[in-house]
Amino acid sequence: MRIFLAPMEGVVDAMMRDMLTRIGGYDRCVTEFIRVSERCLPRHVFIRFCPELLNNSRTPAGIPVYLQLLGGNPAIMAANASKAASLGAAGIDINFGCPSKTVNKSDGGSIILREPERVHDILTAVRAAVPSTIPVTAKIRLGYDNTDTLSAIADAVESSEINELCIHARTKLNGYKPPAFWKQVATIRHRLSMPVIINGEIWNSSDAKMAKEQSGCDDLMLGRGAISFPDLALSIQHNLSPEQPNGSNCQTYQPLPWQDILLWLQNHSQLSHEQVPKYAANRTKQWLIYLKRQYPEAAILFEQVKRCRTVPEMISLFQLSSSAISHSAISSA
């Protein structure tokens, strides 16, 4: 079983990839999508989205990072894939899954799923433009507004001869609303000779187990679950280890305590403030909203920082919260 960190625009940037892969459990990351429209992009754009290119396309923890492209023109997508490969990308991923109305109106993301032949043309062009030593992968949904074209999409992907396919088990119309339809993936998995990765609505080890069983996929991709539960990949690896009977471990996995999460939150906020000050405060608040699902303390902290306009203000409150936890622990002892 392999576990991959999903590309989430405006959330899973290089700093988040660095942090989550340091915590551990991941075998690969994928960047936020790079929008490709009319030309071959300059080097600095690829570096901005994937600074790991300067580190052999790996996070500081040594985890490979694939660079994701989004667009609808096969030739231009191929040219940019070739450029990314020349810059040292560990792999190229093609986005056919983004449900954003803005992206879809610009001929990118999941809207292309309405035309399986275009999926084939784009993937075939990219595969031909990239050296065979560099993997090409794709991410799709079950379809655009229904699953009627899913088999045709699967055939289009298979004939392109790319290396792997990730399927977000919802249509574009479903958006991110639960449930994810893992069983739908099983209906086409047998049509594909390549590895298929299941994605969507995996929040804990139980979800991971069901997603694998219902989809028939061996590998997982984690998105919002990874942000809500920073050591989710470790939890899944522990609880679904093949060495354990029935995929369960005799010793229950203990998630990271809130005190540790608070330190990661503080460090990530400080780095964001240094590197992307314009968005740092909002990104920190956004992460706290995700964390509320796993940690009740995050809800309390969010109420304290939601009116803060700067990261330094937030960090002061983080430090106060951390000090209060330490004092409470000493008093209890």
C-alpha cells in the first residue's frame, strides 16, 4: 500500500508538503495545479509552484514531488510537460479533476471528462513529450455530471499508456459533498492495466480500509483528511499494515497530541508569514478550520484568532495557548 498527498489549490503548497512529509507516512506528493493556456511557461513559474525542483524534486524529508499541469490544449500541455521534465520533475501529473467553475470555463479540469477523446489526446501528447524514465500520471473524477462516460474515460486513459491513474470517487456535479462512491471505481478498475489510486472522503483508517475494499485499489490519495489529521498517513500505515491480522494492529495508534499540532501550526504560520505574507493569516485560519474535525482545541483557538489580521498576532496567541497547556500538564503532575 502506498499513500499519496493530494494537490489542493491554495492549501497544499510547498510548506504544507514539507510539514506533512516530515510528520511521515507519505510516498509521494503532487503540486497545486499549474494553469497552462497559450504558451510554454518560464522556469520561474515552475519553481514557484514546485520549489522542490531545486532539491531533486523532493521535499526536505526526501519524498518525491510530481508537478501537476492543468489545461486543454494537447500541444501546449506537452510543451510544458517537456519543460517541467527538463527542470528535473520527478513525475508529471495531469489534472482532469478540478470542479471549479472558473477553471472549467477556461477549458481545464473536470470539464474535459465530457470528451474522453480529448483526455486521450492530452495524455498521449504529454506521454510522448516526456522521457520514458519520468512517470506520467493523471487524476480524474467519475465523470462530469454523471458516470455515463466513465468506461470511455478509462479506455482513453489506458490507451494513452501513462503510468498511473488516481480517481476521485465523485463526479464534478457531486463536488466535495459526501459520500464518495468508491464502489463505482471498482466497476472500471479491471479495464486498466496500470495502478489505480483511490481518493475522496478518507478521513480515518476505517475510511481508508473501506475505500480500498470497495474500490479494489491498493493505493490511497489523501486530501482534506490529511489537513484535518496531520498524521493520518501514519495512522493508516499503522492500522492497515499487512503484517497485522485483518489489517488491524494489536496496539492502537495514538494521534499526535494537540500540543504537537500547535507547534507545527506555529512553525507553519511563521514560514507562511516569511514567504507569502499576503495570504499567510488566512491560510492559518483555513488550516484551523480543517483541524477542528480532529481536534476540539482547534475550534477554541480559531475563535481566538479569527479576527487577527496578521500572523504575529496569531503566533502570540498560539504561544499563550501552548504555555497554558504546559502549565496544566505540570499542575496535573
